[in-house]
Amino acid sequence: MAQIRIIPLSGVRGNGKNLYIAEVGEDIFVLDCGLSYPEDGLFGIDTVIPDFTYLEENADRVAGVFVTHGHADAIGALPYFLEKINAPVFGTKLTIELAKMSVHRYEPTKKFKGFHVIDEDTEIDFKSTVVSFFPTTHTIPGSVGVSLKTSEGNIVYTGDFKFDQSAVSSYRTDFGRLAEIGSEGVLALLSTSSNAENPETVASEKQIGEEVYDNIGFWEGRIIVACVASNLQRVQQLINAAYRAGRKIVLTGKDFGRIIRTAMKLGKLELPDEDILITQKAMKKYNDDQLIILETGRMGEPIKALQKMASGAHRTLRIKEGDLVYITTTPTIAMETYVAKTEDMIYRAGGTVKNISDNLRVSGHANPEDQQLMMNLLKPRYFIPVQGEYRLLTANADLAEAVGIPKDHIFITAPGDIVEYKEGEMALSGTIPSDNVMVDGIGVGDIGNIVLKDRKVLSEDGVFVAVVTINRRKKQIVSKPQITSRGFVYVKASRDLLREGGDIVEEIVDKHLHSNDFEWSKLKQEIREKLSRYLFEQTKRRPVILPVIMESSQKRKKRKS
């Protein structure tokens, strides 16, 4: 009997950052390797990635990384993973091309060549496990689920999916393959929970395509569309609608251009007219009613761009009277307030706003009915809901129980939990390290909670800097403390406060200069403590206090000969 362990290293009890481990004997199979974008409170952080500590410690056991689709939540952390662990990466053609774009942009991994293209007919024999794939429906072509065939049954990871009976061939689910995997016997199913608590029927992509045209086909002015760059299905619908309406599409963003070119090269994006795409420079040749400006980026970026257009801060574009702004992204709960603020700004600038979700339930993720159909096709013995916050995992667990999976065969896990199959039973058996790793500029993992706490304080209460120069040999203060404040108080209205703060610093420094056990650390600590106490008493605020003590020594003058 092979030893089997399933570990959601990331991607549970949160959004994005999917990375799941299946251990079969000595082999480790990594399922997706994604990142997430920072939410409020992660000041200055660019992205958040999983903790690779356990995989680094067992790098020689990693058989490969199997990515399900080309979105950042599945492939975004690959550059940082491959910097630490040299393992082969498997995915469909488009997924691999998008992964290459990300990996080769990162300096430490720009020469990595271990990519392998798979399709629905691919089977990879690792002796302990045979890995195969099945096509799924998502918002990007080439999405697949992964099946690991073991001596104890299949371990199946769905990746992002939904069921859409009218999906075109590039997006179609292979129901026959799912039934085949189910008939072989499924030991454990890891299924996405992103939309598990919403009972509304998700609109088919055919319905959405018609809705897109209805919203933009008859507008008399200029149209600006906000779209996530990697949602190629939505991009295709917009291209089709623009062609029907006799409009040209203006592309924005270099990354989006690369994605478009890659998808076209692989036949995953079709242009009804080769001249339908134009540059921003060519916009002047056309009237407003002949243009659609496609503003794209990663999640949240198109909305930020709209705010800049509305406020006049955008580099090249500005929303004006008569513009229609069509938002084709469905905001998360955390983004809803931000989107509402953006809409208000657009109306103030003279534009009109329409949302793709105004009339239809739009999602690329399985609703409860889809989830239960997947469970009934695969008939798993054990169920592990993944991809979602705790409430979503619980909702998915309830769906599993409703179709007959026993409650004690369902595991709602936390990041790092080990679900182990041993002696014919599956149970929680421990944990491994699974902290969030922050990426800030070129720094990976060097930003911890203390730094984030300081950034939070700086954003709320500002900084208070006290600079003083001393001569330790003469036990003198060379220059009186200079006080600088940023983001704390308005300096001109608080001169008495700053003067008193300077007097406190001078008193503390003088006391330490004349003591017998002068220590820099004790001096700075006392300045922080007494200034913090005084400033809080006066303002009820706690700024970051930075004492800067400089030492000066006078050089002896040379005698003239």
C-alpha cells in the first residue's frame, strides 16, 4: 500500500495563491503554483506567494509542477518556485506560453527551459503514479483538471471550472473523461469552492456574448471597456461584438499585447477582421462612435485605470461627456466599494457606466449545481474543498454531504494541514510550514509582520524624527535637536508641540552624556518611550519615532612651522 498524503500548502481559507501537494510514496506532485494580489493592510506589497520551505527541504522528491490554466492564481508564483527548486512544469500549450512569459521576465529564472506541453490525451508514468488530464470550462482556453492514478484510487484536482453546455470547443468540458475517471475509482477529490455559496444560475457564455453586444452595439459615442487581461473568453466576445458594431478596438498595455499575440499564434483567439485592432496613435483617424478602448490589466488594475481616466491623471486617456464605460469584470466583495467609488467618479466626469453583471450572473467558477454534478460524476470516497475563504469551503462541504459523502470523509483544511491515507482510512495527521511570503520589488520574503505594522502606523499616524549631534568626548550637545514631522501634525500650527518635543530630547541626551554607562541603544530607547508618551498625551496619536543621534569630533589644528 502506497503512502499517500494530500497537503493544501496554500489556496484554502483565502483567495488565490493556489498550491496543493499530493505525495504518493517518495514522489511529490505540485498542483498549481499561484499568487494572490495584496488586499488592504499589505502596504507596499506587490504580490503574495506560498511558503516553499517544505518543498525546498524535499526538492529531490518533487516530480513536477502541474498547472491547470494560465491565470495568475495558478501560474503566478512559478518564477519564485523555480528559483528555489528545479522541477519540470507541465501544462497545455497556452498555459505554458503564458507561464514562460512570467518565468522568463524574472532574472533568476530567465534561462529555465523545463516546460512540457500536455493535452487531454497525455499520460505521464511516474511508476508510483500515472498523471493524466481532462479538459474543463473556464474563462481561458486550455484549462484542465489533473488526475493522479495511484494503487489506492485516483486523486483528482479540478482546478477552476464550471459547466456550460453551449461552450465552444476550446472551452468544452470532457464529460466522458470525467465519467471514465469516476468509474476507475476516486480516492479523493480536491474541488474549487470559489462560487459554492451562490445558488444563482451562472449565465452561459453564449448568453454573455449576446449581452456584451446588446450593451455596446447601439451606443452612439465612444466606449471604454474594463477587462481582466487574462480573461480571453471575454476578450473574444468583445472582439466579436466590436466587429458586429463596426468598431475598432484600441489596445492598452504591453502585457495585454503579449497575451493577445500569444493566444492568436496558438489559434486560441480569432480576429474576424485583421484590421480590427489599432494602436492609440491611430485613434485620431476615427470618430468616437467607431472606437472601443479596451483597458486591461491584472485583477483590479482596469478599475484603477478608470479612476485615473475619470480624474484626469491617466497618461493618454480621459473620460468625457458621452462616453460609455463598460465594466466586464465581476468585483470581489472586497472590491465592491472601490468599484462603486469608481462609478461615481465616471459619472462626475460625464460618462455613463454599465456592468456586465447588471442583468446576468457572470462567473468562471462552478455554482452549487455544477459542484454536485462534478461530485456525482467522480464519486469520490473523500472530499477536500479548496480555493476559497472558510465560509466557501464550508458551503462546498455542505454540498458534498448533500450528495451522500459522509461528513467524516470531508476535510475542511487550513494551509499546511496534512491529510494522510493510512491503513485504508484518511485523516488529518499534522501540519507543515505555510506562512504567506510577501514580494515587494526585488525582495522576496524579507517583509514580515513588524515591517507591515510599521507601514500601517506610518499610514495612520505618520513619523516624528528627532536629529541631534553630540560630542561624547566633551560630553556636549553640538547642535540642538532638529524636529521633523511627516503625516503626524501640521507643523505651522504645532510649533509649541515640536519645541517641547525638542526640549525632551535635549534633556534625555544631556543626561546620558553625563552618565557613566553611556549606551546608544539605551539613549534611543528612552527618547522613543518618553516622546511617545508625551505625543500621545498631547494628540492621542502614536507616530513612528525615529531618533537620529550623530557624533561629532573636532580635529586638532596643525601648527604652522
